[in-house]
Amino acid sequence: MAVITISRGSFSGGKMLAECLADALGYRCIDRDVIVEKAAAYGATQEELRETLDKPPSFLDRMKHKRYIYLALIQAALLEEVREGKAIYHGNAGHLLLRGVSHVLRVRIIAPLEYRMAMVQDSLNLGPPEALAYVQKVDQDRARWTQYLYGVGCGDPNQYDLLLSLERMDIREACEVIAGTAKLRCFEETPESQAALEDLALASRVRASLIGDPRTSQAEVDIRARSGAVTLNVAACTAGQIEDVQAIVWRVPGVKEMAIQSDAAGAEA
């Protein structure tokens, strides 16, 4: 039961492709709005999350904690959605948010500029010059966003398992190629790949819980999870703050053991 992520430029047919795949494979189709709605349950507003996803980071944003906070909330929401498998996500950087899980099929769709401009003109009622400017701006913003958050380019082919161009094939044909690829043995869910997904999901739940509590929302915490054992590397926290971290983490479903490493208390809990 593979999970499929679809990366694409704006107006490249990603939504149509995801819906086609959902029909062909019987998978759930998940878009960015679903993830934003669920991520907002951890404490951020949907407007803040959408603004963070839509706009590239400004200089001031680089000086704040927003990168850590919003990325963590979005990742936690996405992981909860795909834990049961048979899911297709078409949204920002899904392939990067699910790194390390072998049954995730990472797809990149490339559509000709003329195709994208035509879709923009039809959808937004823009003329050719305005449509071209729109596509170029969105592409630039997404490239800056991905580079800032992950340190990689969204067009880097090494980030994907399958790259398809819509220059010669249509959405239906691309859907058939991806559906066939998803059934290959290398993308089958295994006990090891499911364990990797569960570990990633638990670490994300812990991170989101810490962010959602005012006592620890600004803490910089590196979190690793393995089979219910959570290790936290807490930077520059007081002993009182570490106690708060411990109390919050123990309430997260799935946490069986906890170890905390920090400057203030290199102790285990």
C-alpha cells in the first residue's frame, strides 16, 4: 500500500492527476487544504499556515521561529493522514516531509509552459502576459520556499523516484504510468518501512505537542523516535523548562520511553 506524493509547478495538472490516481487505485486523495486544516488544530491559524506555504521567507522571517513551528505542524498533520497507506498527497514538498519511508513513491510532474499558461488564463481570466508573469512568480516563490526550508531545489531530480513530462502524454497516460509504478515490489509496504513511518509520525506528534504548549512553543528541540522510545536534544533550556518538556512529552500517545539531552540537564527520564 504505497503512499504517493505529487510535486509539480502551479497549474501543471497535479490535482487532476491525483484524482485520476485515486480513482484508479482506490486511494484517498489529500490536498494542502486538508493538511492545513488538521495542522491548525495544534494551535496555529489556517491563515498563518497558508501564508507560510504561499509566500517565500522574508528577511524578517529568517530571524523568527516560524520555519520550525509551521513545518513541524504541517509534517505532523500529513503523517497522521498517510499512516494507514493508500494515500496520494499533492501539495508543497510532501516528498521531503516523508523522507526515509521506502513505500512512499515520490513523483514529479513537468508540464510545458504553454499548457500551464493556458490553464492560468482559463482559471484566473488573465491575458497571456499576466499568465506568464503569474506562473513565473509562483515558480520562483516555491523554489525559494523549498530551498529555504530544506536546502534543496524543488526541481532536483535526485529528490524523486519518477519524473514525467506532460509534453507528449496526457493526464490519463501519466496516471497509468504512476499507478503501475506504485504496484512495484520496491514500493510495497514492509514491516521496516511501516516502522520508519510510525517513528517519524511519533517524533512529529511530540514536536507538534511541544509547539502547541505556550511553555515550550519557542524551545528548539531535536527529536528522534524509535519503537516508542523518544530522544530529545533540548538546546539552551532551564531546568524548569526541561521539566515542562518532560510533562508534555509523556502525554503524547505512543511515547513509551524518553531520554533528554541538554546543556542544563543531560539526564534521562
